[in-house]
Amino acid sequence: MQPRRNNFIALTAVGLAAFAVNALRGPLNTAFFSTKTQNDVFALPPPSQVVSMSLGYRSALADLIFAHVLVSSGLHFQERRAFEFVGKYIETINELDPKFETPYRMTDGLLTLQAKAVGPDAYRQARRILERGLREFPFNQALWTSAGQFFAYLGPTAFTDQKEIDEWRLLGGRTLARACELVGSNENLPHQCLIAAGLLTKAGENTASRQFLERMLQVNDDPEIRAQVNALLKQAIGAEEHERNQARRQAFLQAWAQDLPFVSRGAIAAIGPNWDRAACASINAECATSWRAWGALQDSLPSAITALDRPQSASP
């Protein structure tokens, strides 16, 4: 009799417990899923200590942290929360592996294009990271182009101080100008270069803008781009000086066509102008063994430059 009574009590207790769980599960379930994370926690020590903690596996740890950053960025966007410490994570990655290019390329988007609006400090932090990336990759055209576009277009939108806005745009123009001097496969870059020249001119950097446009003429053979560059140069330096520069370029094209018309512009620039070895054996003002000396000789003969009939020689 006693065992049956104990079994009844046990079954009754189990039944009451099941009823209580079933009765309370609904409200608890609703409360659990309605609870959202409000703040992030940055669990890493300072970057210098993380480098020591990597035990020499710096690149591997940088990859691991960057994977965490990408996943967390997506989760934060899904939850419509700002990713508060993404900049610190990227700075840690940069310290672990300074030659890891991808974090630099994605910095501006990860820091500034979030589910919630971020303040100017996020833009300044993105700029610091990008500037480090430019120092680490001085010849990476894609990175210089991306950074220049961020500095010139997206960055200034975060500020209200006109002086700071102008400083960002000037930096963007200079960065894009540097990107235009590097070798790459971006077909739209020449148009960005024209915008960079306009930014430099607007910022009062007339000399830098002029030099940049003149370099563009030297390396670009696209008729449309050259026409736009010529128009900007004419505005920057005046009609008379522009005519002199045009005459000097036509003289260069003529010398190129008469000497080695089958080589590229880069090749003729490396080879130099044709010169008379016998004449250069003695002191002769017309002896020019480099394009720099050749240009100086043309500048010293304004009448000859003005008298050029601008021969229509087809450039290779």
C-alpha cells in the first residue's frame, strides 16, 4: 500500500510540474525572444598585446579576427544595431598583419555604412586606417582610388565645419591624383582623374592641378580625355600659355614620329630624343640627349615654337 501511495504522490508532482512549465513557458518564451542585445563587448586586449598572444601566428589570427568581423557585421545589420567596435577590430588586424590588404579596402564600408547612422569619429577612424593602408601599399592603384573616393565624396558628408570639409576634399583630390599616376586596369579612372583635378583647382592648388593635368596629357592617348584635359588646362593657365604648351607637345609628337613612330609613348620616353653624336662632341646649344634637355631647348626658342604649323602626325 505504501509504495502505491508514494507512486501516486510522485506522479501528481510530475503532473503539477508539467502543468506549471506549460503555463509559464509562453510568457517566458515571449520575454526571451523580445530581449535584444543593446551593447557590444570588446574582448580583445590592446593590439600590441594581441601580437604577443598570437605566438608568431599573426596572419592566421588576423584572418580569424577578420572572419569574425564580417560575420558580426552581418548580424549587427540584421539586428539593426551599430557595430560599435569594428574599428578596433580592424586596427588589431592591421597591427597583426600590416600587409593584409582586404581590411583596408573594406574599412570605409564596415565603419560608416551601418544599420544605424554613425558619428564623425567613425569617419576619422576610417581615414586613419586608410592612410595606414596607403603607406603600406604605396603602389596599389585600386586602394588609392577607393581611398580617394572616400576622402573626396563620402567622408565630407559627415561634417559641418566647412574648413574640415575642404580639407577632406583636398586630401581626396591628392589621393585620386596619385592613383592616376599608378599602373592599373581601371578603365573609368581617367574620368576620376579629371574630377581630382577639379578638386585641386577648387581648393586653390592651381600649380598642383596644372602639373597633374600636364602629366595626364603625357600618358593618355584617348582623344575624349585629352580634349577634356586641354579644356581644363586652358582654364587653369590661360590661353597664351596653353597655346605654348600645345605647340611644345606637337613638337614632341613630330620628333617622335620622325624618329621612332612604331614604339609606344612609354618606350620613346625611356629612349629619349634623337641627337647628332658628332654635333654633341663639341659645345653646341642644340644638343639635347634627354627629353628634359630637349624641353629646355624648346623653351629657349619661343620663335620656333610659335612658328610650328602643328603637323598632324599620327601617334603610334
